[in-house]
Amino acid sequence: MISEKDSAFLLYWETNREIEKSFMSKLTRGIPMALLFGLPIILFVVVIRIFLPDWYMKISATSPGMFLTAVIAMIGVVLFYAYFRMQYKWEMNEQLYKEIKSKQNKSINKTNIH
């Protein structure tokens, strides 16, 4: 027999698994956590570049084009993190769903035999 928590998860996952499977759903649902990860880095670089441009040029010894490249790279990291974090979460939920379904089928078969 499965618990109430497991049956609630089964109901939730059966209604939402196809919705959460799409690429855009994973990306949009993962953006908030990814921004918590990447936004401080982007803001730090932008603030240093805007408010201390002389210090930035002395300390970094890079061309002005490298600034834009760094910001674009960080945005790429944020998008990558957003998608793959939600992909991992989806796979973990799918695995849990299959395990609970298997346990449910075993308990049904067990009761039918007796």
C-alpha cells in the first residue's frame, strides 16, 4: 500500500509531467534560481565597470570588448544552469513516479493473488 503523500505525488505528477517536460517550461521555471546564482556576478562586473572604469582597465588589462564578452558568457551560464537544474529535477520526479507506480502495482498484484 502506498502512503497518502505518495498518492498525492502520483496525482500531481500525472497531471504536470507533460507540461514540465518542454524546453521552455524548464527554462522559465529555472530562471529565478539561476538568476540568484548569476545576477550578483553580472551586477558586480557592471557596477565596477560603470563606477570605477579607470581601476577596471588598470586591474583587468583587457580590451573594452572583453567586458561585453564576460557579460554575455555569464548570461549563457545562467541559461545553462536554469535549464539543466530543471532537467535534473524533472528526471528525479520521473524516477520517483516510476518507483511509486511500481510499488503500487506490486501491492495491487499482491492483493489480487490473496
